[in-house]
Amino acid sequence: MKKKRRLNKYGIILVSLIAVLGIALVCSLGYLGVRLLTSKPVEQSERIEKETKKEKTSTLTKAEKEYAQSHPDLSDEEVKKQVAMNLDHDPYTHMEPVEDLDSILQLVNKYYYLPSDYEPSDMISVPSSGENGDVVMREEAAEAFIELVDASAQEGFILNACSSYRSYDYQDQLYSNGVLNYGEEYADAYWTRPGSSEHQTGLSVDVRMDNDLSDLDAVRNHPKYEWLLENMHEYGFILRYPDDKEEYTLIAPESWHLRYVGKDAALEIYENNWCLEEYIYYKNLT
Ligand SMILES: [Zn+2]
């Protein structure tokens, strides 16, 4: 009996000891867990966020800071992007000449212009809708367009060109007539000024589908238009003025205006849902 009682006593002490140790262990683990799960990462992410913000703010140039002040809703990253695209200047007030006239990636817009005497030397005819006579494009673009036309025929519809290369003088006529008849503001909304028209590159093409010669925007309603949008990058073409990129292109959406940029760039632009201005910016090409 005596031995058993002593054993019981030791037993109770041992159990109590284990219980105390257990509670202490649970408490420490719990405390550590809470520290790990809550306070520490929050402190850490706040610190990283503050540091990143500071770093970004401190790297804004004078022009970017000014642009950020007049566009308080934009992130610093967006400010840098838009200033790099010259969007802190009004259209046509900050013009730079296109440097590489041979490049199929040349950017021609309201900030980059082609010389008045520039005419590509290697243009050939492409299948046309006939409404504007013979339509010519730069050879590489023309060959790619012909492949796209053939692929379209396989899909069961006729694709052809309404207009492609336009000379500086012709663009000058279009724009000047617009100004004369409707005023500068209206003309600027509907025609690009000479030198700033992508049609002078011989790399872009306005298309028709199944010879619907009504409004150019009619292609948008063609049952195979979606196919065209999803597949033309395989032939090196992009939609140059998409619906959601006017803030960068400064051109109202043009469902019919394709631009040849080559297969690699076209794929990257398609996959990232960029416009050409964004591609040039992200690839650091200017
Ligand atoms: Zn066009």
C-alpha cells in the first residue's frame, strides 16, 4: 500500500510537470506563430512598400514630376511610360524624325514623323478591293499580306486591301482639304498630318472583308473578323489602333487598319495586348 501511494505521488508530480511543460510549449509556439503570421510580415511588407515608393519617387525626372502633378491619378510607373511616349507634350508640338527608315518596327505617330520626300523603294502590288486602284506595300509586308489573304480564303472569306501606301503629298492634300472644309480641330480628329501618317511607311493596310465597300468599320461585324484578330499575328500583322489604346495612340479606334511589324513583334504584341507605342516602350526601342 505504502509503495503504491508513493508511486501515485510521483505519478502526480510527473503528470503535473509534463502538463506545465506542455502548456509552456503551446504558449511559446502560439506566440511565435502569431508573430510570424501577423506582425512580422506586415512590418516587412510595409517597409518594402515604403522603400519602393521612395525609390520610384526619387527616380522621377523633372518632366515626369510635372506630369505626375497634373495627372495625380496615375501611378509613377504609368507617368514614366506616358512621358517616355512624349504624351506630356501636345500632339505635333514635339516632333522627332524617324531614324531608321528601313526598320519594319518604325514608329510613326503624332510625335515621330517621316520626311516629306520619303517613299519606300521596294513596294509591290497586293490584292485590292479596287476602289482606290492599285494598292502597293513594302515587299516584305506585301508578301506577308498575300499569305494572310490566302489563309483568309482557306477560312472561307475574301480579304483584300482598300488602301496601303500613301505619299506625303497625298496625305497633305487630304489633311489640307479637311482643314479648309471643316477647320483644324475637325481635320486633326479625322486625318493625320502629312509625315505622321502610318500609310506613308508602306507597312500598314486598310482592309475589306468579302468586298463590303460600305463603311470601313463594317469589318467589325463580319463573322470572320474575330478569326482575323486572333490569327493575323501569325503573319506578322497587328491591329494598329485598337479600341482600348487611344490614350497612347491618340488615334480613335480603327478596326480596319492593320500594320506589319514581323512575326516576332506581332506575337509579343498580341500576347501582351499592347499597342505599338507600348511595345516600343517596353522593349526600350526609343
Ligand atoms: Zn489606315
